[in-house]
Amino acid sequence: LYAAASQLTLPLVEGKSQQPFVCRARHPEGDRSLELVNPGPVETAPELSIRPPSRDDFEGPYRNSTVLCRVVSPRRQPVAVRWLKNGAPQEEGVSTRGPAADGRGAYVTHSSLAVAEAEWDAGSVYSCQVDGDTRNTSKAMECG
């Protein structure tokens, strides 16, 4: 009695687009084949999280800090991160890095927006948008 195993690993989007897969085994006693499909959603939407600025950062000489946005996506393609302040698009003070593999099959993009202490204390609302999904933060949303 002999046994053999085979494994195919692909990124989610590639694997879904190339289904079904066929595994074929050839043997003098007879050939076998098995068709495999992976049910479930074709694509998962990116996950967004936002972090308000650190109060300690405002203690520096420039009285600035950053709002951080983290995007976790099943796709390796670059993610378009859009920043808003009180609903108005922001382009200055934006820095975006990624995507980078997270070691668990997803890709992470980090984006930051520079924030002045006076604007934060005035209650401005900062938003991070990706693929129509939005996360907001403001001083009014802080705990403590």
C-alpha cells in the first residue's frame, strides 16, 4: 500500500479565477482523477483600521502628529488610499507604503496623514477611504 500527496498554493484571486482544478494520478493498476473546487467568496473586501494621532507627538517642536490608516487586502495590487479632512480631500502631508506581504496570505498598506495640533484640537474629522469604505477619527472620538 502506497500513498502520495500533492498540494497547490495560489493567491485567493488567482485560485478562484482558475477553478476547477483537476488532480490526476497515473498508476499501472489504473489512473484516477479528481476535480476540485474551492467554494466561497471570490474576493474579500479590504479591511480598514484608523488610529488617531498620539497626544505625545504633539509635544514636539512642530506641534504635529499623524493619523494612521492600515489596509489589509487579499490582493497584491496597490490600494488607493484617499484622505479627507471634514469631508474635503487631502493630498499634502500624505505618505503611503505598501502593499507588503504579511506572512499570512494578505497584503498590508500603511498610510499616514500629518495633522497639526490646532486642527486636531478644533475637532476636525479625519477620514481614510479605500474602495468606498471609510473610517473616521477626531478628538471628539478619543477615549479618556
